Amino acid sequence: MTALTIAGLTLREAMRRRVVWALLALTVVLLALSGWGFSKLVGLDTELGTMTSGEARLVASIMLNLILFGLSLIAAIGTAFLAGPTLSGEVESGQALALLARPVRRSAVLFGKWLGLVAFGSCYIVLAGLGEVLVVRATVGYWPPSPATGLALLAAQTVVLLTLALLLSSVVSPMASGIISVGLFGATWVAGVVGGLGGALGNEGVERVGTVSRILLPTDGLWRGAMNAFQDPFALVQMGPGEGGFPFLSEGPLAPAYLVWAAVWVAVFWGLTALSFQRRDI
């Protein structure tokens, strides 16, 4: 019950932070701009007549993945900079001391804070992603093959990143933990793109860069699974050979073993966070 209480307090505190309003503003702007862009896509198809229905679906599919990557980046920045002050900030300000002076285990406090951030980050990315899918449906008429799976994988990506941010916030300052988390998120995505190019060019050494990065930090692997759930099933056929080098198309769904690895990764890093928080002087 203590963990659930702390989760509720963490969620309430997160909603009061200015970063949340910044997230909402960025999301509204992105949804509005994407709606305008997709409406122009329909006009282009009608006026010039240069796009077949299959080509229009392909472009809509790619643009949807592009915009959802923007939303996932916004979620990454928001959760990373919420996780830091939630743990490290309270330790530095002395607020954690008032709570831990009571007979409350540190692991329960940590789990409650993690659970609250998971609820916030997952709800944000699911609602924002669903809003974007509905925008595409209303403007272009395109509906992804597996939107529920895609949204679930985007939420899992957010969970992975905030778990990493919590671990970093237990050893460094809130600002540093946020910067490092977002930097690793971007670096892993770039490594995934480089690996895709290596696969498309038949270079196994370069392709291995993406594989290793997805194992070390599962955010890019989960993102690629989400892309596959949102994209047109015939997109890879229409793009032709060498599509693996394109950053907003995925070659196939995630293997169950990778999902298990992502869950194990979160559990291991949460355990490391609990160990670090337990040993930290407050």
C-alpha cells in the first residue's frame, strides 16, 4: 500500500511540473502540424494524380512513423527530465529524508516513484500516439495494421528510458541524468540506423553496431517493433531491395525473445537502481 501511495503522490507531483505543460504544448503543435501535412498529402494526390492508392498508403505509413518518432522523442525528453528531480532532486533538497525517517523501506519508495512515472509516461505516449493515429485516419483514411501493439511497444520504450534515467539520477545530478538519458536514447537510434545501412549494404561489421546497441539499450529495438506495427504491410515490397537502410521502415515484428530481454533489462536496471539508492547517504 505504501508503494501505491507514493506512486499516486509521484504522479500528482509530475502533473504539477512545468515540463508537463511543455510536453502538452509540443504534442498539440505536432498533432496540428501533422494534420495539416496529411491534408496536403491528400490534396497532392488529387490535384497532380501522380500517386497511386498504394503509393499514398506508403507515404502515409512512412510519415506516421516519422511523426510517432517525434512523439517518442518528446516522451523521452519529458520522462528523462521528470525522473531526475523525482529521485536525485528530492535527495539533494532533503525531502527524501523526511519520508525515509519513517518506517518506510527505500525499495518501497523507489518502486512507488518508478510506478508513478511509468503510469505517467505510458499514458502520455499511448494517448498522444492514439491521437496521431486518429489524425491520420481522419485526413488520409489510413489505419495501421496493429495500432494496439505499436502503442504498447512505444509505452515499453518509455519504461526502459525512465528506468535508465532513475538509475542515473541515483548517482548524478538531476540535470546530468536527463541529458545522459536523452543522449543515449539518440545515440542508440543513430546506431540502429547505421546498422540498418550496414545490413542493406551487406556489411556485417557495420550491421553489428545496430544489433549490439539494441541489446545494450532496448529503446531502438522496441521502436523498430512499433514501426512495424504501424507501417503498411506492403511497404517493404513497394520500397524494393535495400529498404533496411531506411530509418522509418522496419523489416519485421519483434521476436518474443527480444521482448523477454527488454523485460529482463528493466528488472536488472531497476535492481541496480535500488542497490544504488540503498547505499546512498541521505
